[in-house]
Amino acid sequence: MFLQVLTATLTAVTFFPLLGVLVLLFVPNEREDTIRWIAIGTALITFVISLVMLGQYNAADPNMQLEVLLPWMNFGGGSTIGFHLGIDGISILLVLLTTFLIPLAMFGSWTGITERVKEYYIFFLLLEVGMIGVFLALDLFLFYVFWEFTLVPMYFLVGIWGGKQRMYAAIKFFLYTMAGSILMLLAIMWLGIHQGTFDVVELIAKGGIDPSTQRWLFLAFAAAFAIKVPMFPLHSWLPDAHVQAPTAGSVILAGVMLKLGTYGFVRFNLSMFPEASLHFAPLMATLAVIGIIYGAIVSYPQQDVKKLVAYSSVSHLGFVMLGLFALNEQGIQGAILQMVNHGISTGALFLLVGMVYERRHTRDMNEYGGLWTVMPVYGTLMLIVSLSSMGLPGLNGFVGEFTILLGAFGSEALGSNIYAIFAAAGVILAAIYMLTMFQKMFLGPVTNEKNKNLEDLNWRELVVIIPLLVLIFWIGLYPAPFFNLMGASVDQLTASLDAVTAVALR
Amino acid sequence: MNLADLTQMVLRPIGFLGLWASILLIVDLWIPKDRKTITGWLTLLGLASTAIVVAYTTGEDPVAMGGMVKADGFAYMLYYIFLLVAALTVLLSMSYIEKNNIERGEFYSLILFATIGMMGMAMANDMIVVFVALEVLSIPLYVLAGYLRGKAESEESAMKYFLLGAFASAFLVYGIALVFGATGTTNLEAISAAIEGGAANRAYLYGGIGLILVGLGFKVATVPFHMWTPDVYEGAPSVVTAFFSVGAKAGGFAALLRVLYVAFEPVTADWAPVIAILSALTMIFGNISAITQTSIKRMLAYSSIAHAGYILMAGVAGGQGALTDFAASAAAFYLVGYAFTNMGTWGIVMAVEKEANTNNEIASFAGLGKKRPMLAMAMVVLMLSLTGLPPTIGFVGKFYIFTAAIDAGYMWLALVGVVTSLISAYYYLRVIIVMYMQDGDVEADLPWTLSLAVGLTTIATFVFGVIPQSLLNIGNDLISGIF
């Protein structure tokens, strides 16, 4: 039985990176290239395992699949805690996103990270374990373990390899996110005692928490997730962490870690507390819309490119939250796709910013100008990614945002079009700040002497960016396979939400 | 009571250890001065064999000495904890006392005598036994605190500990006297019966409970009886401080839980809120005061105050009646976790400490991450465990104890618990920051016994954080239906 668990696909995809860590521990510190190859190789194999998982996954089945369930601990008399992993349409894309981005981010930091290389890749692999675990865990205790565990490697990544203010940013990131998590911890313990189980599937099936209690539980879980997303007004840790983090850290932070929060909302808040979700939907949607507009407005005047991208994340994640709390099929499907889109586009943006930073060691936009003539390939790639980020039709961002807006328009739970109207304004604002950035950095004559002899992207950098570009076009032109993967599970979720909505509106 | 009582089965563990300690004092005279580690190994052997004796005594009739002691499963669980802590202390001290020229045979015997005191507190079923055991525990500790001869701060530490400890003992005795006045007995179960019978004078009784709380509160260092802790912890030899911070605390808690839940169970509703407030204050003050400390020893002193607050939470979690098995096991598990984590942490403090009580600034850990990566990694695991973050035993312990509190309806106390854990993250993380993100030329001295102790505790902290079930089972089996 134990061996069966160990070789199960989901256990393998979660814990395979640990094998890499184990190997790395025995490689001498000086053999930096060996270390890099081992780490990237581990991440690539993990990606392959996740593809195997995709092959075994049946998109037509809305329930949890490939489940692994092992009794883990029992506090005596209390509820049993299980080691329970499983995957469904809500989590599968996010797991794939994680395993896909990690090797790219690692490859992208080949020349960026030259100090304490071994520790760097060890922390990166540990981070991967934590993040995949969060997406797969179906026991609240296990989920919390993975959830908190992700903080530790990220804390080190920012704190050791970050910029000048790295210690401040690292500790702020850690304390901020932990502050939210501890409230969730209380709610988890309450559920375990009063519902008699920590198992998410059982908890959802059981239901029956009275609506006023649900609201407290909803808020406690939301505290953890809203900080992670981050939702306005809990976003202030994000710009610091992003600006200080090393490039690959930012990629993973924006690409995957923020999604831990939005994923949490779908998996736990919407599923376990449907009445409370309905009750708080207008509030959440309002905050989401404020986030969209606020993030966009604050992005505009930034001089630091990385900060601009960071604030744009606040705006984009606002879209995701709006879609989720539309509480209908389109909204939630769009939101999940937008999580993936944001991971790809923003991940690519951070990587591109990192590449020019490695050449010039500044991220001040005023230092640049006319880069397109000097680095034509780089300029073209940046243009495509920027357009994708602001939602140009034909590229991935458009599909997600459009579906979300459709969902928000037709939402019974929100009961008003006003959210969608304001959110649509966010799309326009996104165009303004992204194009301004592009104009400042890439168009016009080369004004700064230092920029005259910059080299265009090398093959390694292209290898990192091109897979992302492929996905940008793929999702933009033919998103059906992605929607198919999540369709059945989202249907099941919205069916239960619809039932609640129908009762409430009657 | 007569002499034949002393041969009762259930007294064997404590008697065995007492005998061992006494013989060790004599044997030590023949061990040459430069080979005193032999005494240390003999001490470890004694502790290990006592553990075996404990294992073989489990299940015997718990009541002995005419009902004055009651060595039940709860006591056995605590025995194991005390023996573990004592063994780790001995392992940590072998190189430490040699390095600091305080290597004398009676050091180990004093540790054993203090352990006997703790065991006495765990099995006490009579106020007199509580008091005697407390003194047996305390007097060796007063001596040990001043063991760094010639160092003013060590002498100060011993003096302070002795004066305040004597003061606290006086409170305890006065409390016992008042309770005796109210109920006419010192036997814990008889006190409970007398209160239930309605014969007890309430004013004397409550006065007595209050004074007993003060006395024992001092031993476990709960706010507001914690003032002595930082000075005593800072001045005493580090290895002795490690022993205080876990062993003495665990002994105090054992007695506290027993006195409260056996003797004063009928009036739970009256004292439980007081304990809840003490617990909350202890968590809040301990954690907030720790933030500003620059000395690692003082920081850990405040941290140990804070942890007393968390353990005290289990004392409330019995809630509105008898202490549940759940809460008692939670307290025991938390103590085990704290024992591993804290002993490991002190081991690392000793490794970085050059000579006794120097290099105790948090800043002296700078650069450890580069110079001694394994040691620094161990420290990270231990710091995470003290904070209560997964995947460590500290997290499982906190989860257990907070769940017990919520189970008993003390949601607000659990809230204080998690918020203060957040506060504590700040100062524990600072140690990690200093180790990894600041440069420095720290030199760690790691003799093999010290490495062994640090290694074992760190591995236990991590492994029992991931697979705690075997450890949980020991507690669940031993502690069931006791209170």
C-alpha cells in the first residue's frame, strides 16, 4: 500500500523535485553548471510526469481523479487527518502551469544567479514541491502544511538573492502572508472539530454549516487568500517583494504563487461556503473592480519597469477575482483561464525585464529608449507579450478577460452590470500603461550612450521565451482544449452554486 | 505509611534513578579528573535504564504510599519527557563543561536529582509531595545556575533564582496551608471530595488556590511571575539554561495540571478563566518582549515564557469540567515537541558560544549560513518549529493544542495563540536573516557529542513534524481516562 502511494502519479509529481534536492546536496558547490543541469533536469522530468498525469486525466469526469488517500495522523478522539491528494478540472491547469514555468524560470536564471548557486536551486525545487502540493492537497491539514511551506523557500529566494532592500521585502512578504494564514488555520481547526473531518471532499459533500457561521469561516479563509492574491487593499507587500526578488523569483511569485490565493477561493470558499460566497459576492466583486482600476492607475506613473509589472498584476488578478465571484460558469472558467494567462504573460514580462536588467543593471525606464533598433528580436518579443498582457484579441489575455466580462455581465449573483462596465475600463487603462512603457523603452531614437551596443537575445534566452510565446498564441487562437479540461468540474461547481442562488433569489 | 511501602512496584523508577544518582556520586570519586566524560556516559546509562524500568512498571497499580503518590499514565508520559530532556542535557554538557573548566562529577548527579524532583511532581497526589518534589527539583537547579564559578553573572543568576524561588515556595506553602484550613486534608482527591461535600470554607479555599497558582506560576514562568526568567537564563551556564527552560517547566506543568484538575476540579468554572487570562498574557508579553532582545539567550528566555503560555492553554482546554484526554495529550505532545526543539536550539547556541556567556548576541550568528551550512540549516528547522510552522513538530504541537482550545470553546484564546505566533515569527526569522543574509566570521565549535545532540533533536523535530503518529500513539495510549 505504501509503495502504491509512493508511485502514484500525483505523489510523484509533487515529490519528484525532492529527489533532485537530494542529489544536489551531494554535488560540490564549485560545480555550478552541473548543479544547474541537475536542477533543470529534475524540473523537466517533473514536467514530463505532469504530462503523464494529463494523459491519465479524464476531462469528462467532474470529480476528483487519480486520488491518493492514506491515513496520516489522529489526535486521539478527534478527526482523522489524511494524506489526500487528487486532481480535477480546477487544479489541473494550475499544476501544469507550475511544472511548465519552473524549468523555464530556472533556465532563465542561468547567468543571473552566480552566487550560492546550489542553495538557490535547492530552494527553487523545494518551492515547486510546496506549490504543487497546495494545488493537489485535499485535506485541510495537508493543504495548510504545503501552503505555509511555500513561504519558506520564497523567503530565502527573496532574502538572499534579492535587490538592495531584500531583507525588508522578504520579511514583509513572510509576515503579511502568514498573518492571513493564521486566521485560516483557526477556521480549519474549527471545521475539523465541528464537522468531524479535515477532508475537503467530505466537507463539501457534507455541507450543512449554517449561513451565519459560514460567513465567519468564509472571511477567515478569505483573509489568507486575499492577501496572497493580493486583493486591494491587502496588496502592499506585492510591489516590495516583486521589485526585490530575483528575476526567477518574480516569475514564480507572479506566475504561480498569486494563483495559490485565487485557487484557494475556488476550491475552498466557493465550494465549502456557497451561501456565504453568494452573500459576499458583491463585496468581493467591488474590491476586485477597485483592484483592477487601482492597479492600472498606479502602474501608469511607475519609472521602474518591474514595479509597473507588479502593479499590473494587482489589476489582472482583479479580473480573476471578478470572474470567480460572478459565480457562474463563464465567470469561473474565464477566471481559471485568466490565472493561467497571467502566469504566462506576466511570467514572460518579468523574464524579459530580467534580461535587459542583466545587460544594463537598471530598471529605470528613463535610462532606456529606442531599444527596438538596438535589439530588434527583444523588442518584437516584448511587444507581443505586452499586447498579450493588455488583452489584444488573438492573444491569450483577451480570451480570459472577455469570458470574465461576459460572466460578470450575466451574473445573477452580482445582479448588476456595473461591475463589468467598470472592469472593462480596466482593459483600456491596461493598454495605456503598457503602451506607454513600450514607447518609453523601445521607440524613438537611442538617447542613452550605454544602450548603443547592447546585444540582442542569445539562444538560451530565446529558449526560455519561445515556449511561453507559443502558449500565448495557442490560447489566444484556439482556447477550446483548455476550457475542455476544466469544463466538467466547473459545471459541477456552478450547479451547486446555482442551487444556492436560486434559493436566495426566490 | 511504613518502610514496606517504599518497595511498591510503582515507585521503582524514581527509586532506581535515586539510587543510581547516589552511587554515581561515590563512583565519581574514583574517576580521574581529566576523564570526567565517563561520569557523563554513566549518567546517560542510568537515564536509559530508568526509561526501561518505567516501561516495565507501566500498568502497575498506580497508587502508593497510602495514596500520597499516583503514578498513572500521565505521570509515565511525563517521565519519558523528563528522562529525554535530562539525557539531552547530559549529552550537551559533556563538551560544554569541559570547555569551561567546570567539569566536576557532581554536575551530572545534580541533574539526576533535579530529574527525580520532576518525576515526583508528575506523580504527586498530595500537596506535601508536590512541595517536597518542587524543592528536590529546585535546590539542584539553584546550584547549577551558579555553576560557572567566578563569573559574576552566573552568581547573580543563582542568587536571583534562589531568592525568588524561595519566595515562590513560601507562597506555595502558604497556599497549601490555606487549602488545608479549608478542607482539612492535603490529599488531592480528598480535597476534591471535601469541596464537593460543601464543607470547605470558600474564602480560605480561593485564597489557597490563588497562592498555589502564584507559586507554581513562578516555576513555569507565566506572566506576571516571569520577571526572574531573562536574568537567570542569561547568567546561568547555557546548558543549565536549556535544562531549566524545558525540564523545570515541564515539571511545573505536571504539578499544575494535577493540582488544578484533581484537587480543584469541582470549582473549575471559577479558576479556568483566570488560567485563560494568564495564558493569554503570557503569550502576549513573552512574544512582544522577545522582539527587542539582542542577546540570543535573553530572546530564548522570553521565547520560553511565551511557550509556557501555549502549554497553559491546554490547562484551560479541559474547559468546563474535567481535563479531557484530548487536552492532556495535547499538553504532553507539545512538551515533547518543545523539548526536542528547544534543546536543539540551545545546542546550537552553545556551538557558537566561544567561552561561557560570550558570543551570545544574535549578531554573532552572522555568516553561519555560509560557514556551517548544515548547522545553519538545523537552526532554520528549529526556528521554524519554535514559530510553529510546518513541516515541524512545533506546528503539529500548536495545531494540537489550539484544536484542544477550540474544542473546549476557547476560540478567543486560540486567536491570541495564532496572533502571537505571528509576532514570534518576526524574531525567530531575524535569526535566520542574520545567519543567511548578513556576512560575518562566526566560528562554530562542534565536538561530536554536541553534534550528536543537535543532529538528533533536529531530525526528531523534522521527522515527527511529518510523521507524528507513533509519538501521538504513545501519548494517546498512556493518557486516557485519567482526569
